[in-house]
Amino acid sequence: MEWKKRAMSEMLDGAIRRVVVIGNGFAGAENQSIGLVRALGLSNRISLYRVTRPQGGINRWFKWLPVSIHKKLDSVVRKICGNSRFQSLNSNIGNGISDVLEADAHSIAIMARETFYKDGPLLVVASGRDTISVATSIKRLASENVFLVQIQHPRFLLNRFDLVITPLHDYYPLTPHAQLQLPWFLRRWVTPWEPPGRNVVLTVGALHQADSAALRVAASAWHDELATLPKPLLVVNIGGPTGNCPYGVDLAKNLVVMLQNVLWSCGTIRISFSRRTPEKISKILVKEFFTNPKVQIWDGEGPNPHMGHLAWADAFVITADSVSMLSEACSTGKPVYVIGAELCTWKFADFQNSLQKQGVARPFTGMENIAESWCYPPLNDTAEAATQVITALAQRGWTIRA
């Protein structure tokens, strides 16, 4: 009987024991939310919901619309044209998770209100543009029962969130240099509209799940495959060109030459491509290094070695397009070299500049001796953001109970 009274007292005192993560089906966004929850010690208390857009047919042309309008438009088109041609493939949401519920703000808000005195407050963590309307609706419908954290900048009306966690480079548009790059009539439409307020937490890079505990697990899981490789181990992570970090076969050819130049100082090179890597780029590296005994290329088959690489690598070479991969690598304290940073524009160039100014990353030139290590204070964005969440919860009288 006594333990029941103690448990009820903890609930009434505002002990958060559960988390709803609102995802959008993209690993880069959802990993940030889950990484934050891990840092809060609540990774075993997650319920994952997703906001999904209609897929197939002409839906690819409507991804710029708010997701609610996109769904209504898709419904109208399918009624007119039939499902066979304009099928909505909401079940194909990636990540291999088939039992994730569709995010419904009303049902989640009702759950938060009805279970408040039994289970305590509900922490809601969302990331990505498509999650904003659902997350803010939950907050509006259950404001006394929910603490809402939005990861990535929601563009405007930041007072709708209890806390916003976003990289510093999202505020690049407010700098004088950025203002010179924008026509005056576009300025008010560019993120953000105003300087960060008291409920905004600024990070250097993206949040992620590659904390020390996860790397220890990965080191054990990948021990047999990676521990015996000749050292130093250089891991090369290749993403894909984006609008603000464009590159093509020229960069791939330059990378080939640079890797050949540092090969003498490496025991092993492991090359990984992402799902965004164009085939024309991957083919260049595969053709050059496929038969080299010191170079191993992950072909995309079997378990993804990414976490194992983070745990066992001695140094990294990473293409500049991926904020997530760079943020993870720069949290290890190991040398991180970037290729293609000079091609980035807008706030992504600002991100690259911040990494180099802080000494956590250097341009890859092909003149390096990979055996010569260098040190820096590792990025600790995820843990620091979690601390800010705990502080903000305390101001409301709530705590985290793992």
C-alpha cells in the first residue's frame, strides 16, 4: 500500500515517465528525437507516432504543401482519378517499422489528459516540418498535461512550443552577411523571423543517438569485424549532393586522388555510401578501390556498419552535405576531415565555418598523415540539449523519472 502512495505522490509531483515522439518517417529527423530521449534516460518509455504524406502518383509534386492540405488534395485526386493511378502508400514509411501509429493530435491529447493523474505529465518530442501542426495541436488541446519540445526550427510562432532545439546556423539568415544575399521582399519568409527567445536552445550541429553507451555497444557488436583491421582505420562516409551543398563526379574524382595520396599512412580504409549517394559517384570510387587490399567498401548488404565505424575508426573523411554524419563524428573526439565544404552555400556554409573555427573539423586535402592524430573538445550537443530540457521542466515543477 505504501508503494502505491509513493507512486501516486510522484505522479502528482510532475514526474515524467513517458515520451511520445512525433516522427516524419525520415531517419535524420527521427534519430534526433530519439537521441534526445536517450540522453534523458527515457529510451525505454517511447511511443513513436508518425505524420506521413501520401506517396505515389503525382504526390511527389505536392510535398511543398502543408501535410494536412496535401492529404486533403490527395483524397480529392484519388476520388476523381481512382486509386490505381494515384495510390496513397501511407504504409510505406521506411525504417522497417510496420506497427507505428499514425499521429493523431486529438487521440494523443486525450490520452495525455485522461492518464495524467495515473502516469504523470507527457513529454512530446517532435522533429521536422511535417510534425509541427500535430505537435502544436497536442500542446493546445492538453496544455496542462504536456511538455512540447520541437527539434529543428519551426520557422515562426515559437511561443507555441515549450522548448525549441535548433542549430545556430538556422539563425544565419538574420546576420548582416546573409541579409545582403536576400532580396528585401523575401526576408520575412526566410527562417527565422526574429532572434532566439528564452525557449530556444541553440546547438552547433544535429542531435543524434551516438552517445558513449551506444558506442560501447557498437564496439562490442562490431569487434570481430573491425578490431583486427590494420590501424589506423580511416572511415570515409559519402552522402549525396544537395541544393546548398552541390557536387558531382569532379568531387568524387578529387576524393579518389586524395585517398590515394593518404593511403600510405592508413592501415585500412572503409568506405560507406548513403542512400542519397548518386550511382555515378559511387561507381567512381568502387572502380578505383574495389581490388585494393587496404580498402573495404560496404555494398549496402547486411547490417549497416555506421555505428561500428564511429566506435572503431581512428579518423573520418565525410562529405560536407551531411550535418548528421558530421555531428556524430565530431562527437567522438577523433580527427574529422571534410570534403566539399567550399561548395556549400547559405546556412550550410555557416555550419562548415563553425566546425572549422571550433577546431572540430578540418578540410581534407590529401596531404594528411592519418597516423598523426589531433584533439579537440568533442561536440556534446545532445547531452547539453537534454540538460536544457531538464532545466525547463524544473521551471514548470516537473522532473524526469527514468
